[in-house]
Amino acid sequence: LVTGKRGEGSSGVAVAVLDDDGGDEREFILKIARDDAAGRRLDVEAGVLAGIEHPRVVRLVESLELGGRRGLLVARAGKEAPAARL
């Protein structure tokens, strides 16, 4: 369930999504690529995130494809996008 837009950049859009499977509601961020080139960049990002486990770096949950577009499902890192703080 999409709960709201979290941000937008040159490579795509990020939306907050709610996973309520099993009755335990959890919020994640879904990053969706704008095009194939952005999808390739998300693939690289997924590879990097898969090798990092740190409290200040988002955790990769899943790399996926939605309607022919690449997407990354990542753990929610805070209430606002980093760009909102700049």
C-alpha cells in the first residue's frame, strides 16, 4: 500500500509503502527508476547496499521489477528525505 511520495530525483521517485502482511505493519521506501539507464544505476546501488550493514545507511530489503521498471525496496531511514534537510 503506497502511503505517500517521499522524494524525487533525476533517476526516479521514492514512495513510502506499508507492508501489512501477517498483521505487522511496517513502512518501507520504494525507489522506482524513471528509465532503463536509471534502472541500471539502481542495480549498482542495490549491489553496494547489499554489502553494507550500518545504522546510518538504509538497509536493502529487496531489488525488484515493477511494470518493467527497476525498483529498490529499502528500510525506512527517517521521517524526511535527505534533500529536505539541505
